[in-house]
Amino acid sequence: MSEEDILKALRAIAFSDFTDYIWIEDGQVRIRETSELDSGQRAAIAGIKDTGKGVEIKLHDKQKALELLVKYQGMFEHPEDAPELCVRFTDEAEALSL
């Protein structure tokens, strides 16, 4: 497996979307045939199972894939590159309620 293969799989997972797999038609949830999915869409699937009441589709962890891509690209390596978090309280009662 090449570096590009790994990056392609991570991108597929990171940017997967449930609308690639299901849609709602006439109030019913419809599931796309796996033969209609491209290789990236199939790679993003962690599992499919029949629950007895329907079908469950689970996708791989998008957040983890994004974190790995960010780490690979060297983004936010330095604290000055990281997004800044600023919290402002409007009054003392609001601050104490946390």
C-alpha cells in the first residue's frame, strides 16, 4: 500500500457523507446499492448489518481521519498555528454556572 493509497482512503473517510448511501423518498429511507458506490465511498463504510428492523450502515470515524490528514500535512504543528479559543462571559453568574 502506497502513501497515496493511504491518503486517498483517509480523504474518502474524512469527506464521506450519509447522503452518498441513503436518501428519503415518499417518507421512506432508501439505501443505495453497494454496486452504485465508488471505491472511496465503499472504503468509508465500517460495516453494514441487518438489525431485524432495518439496515444499519456505520461509517469510519470522520474526525479521526481529519486529524490524521491535518497531522500529515503538518497543520497546527506550532501553537501559533492553532485556532484560538476565546470565551467571554457577559456576567459573573454565567461564568459561575459552568
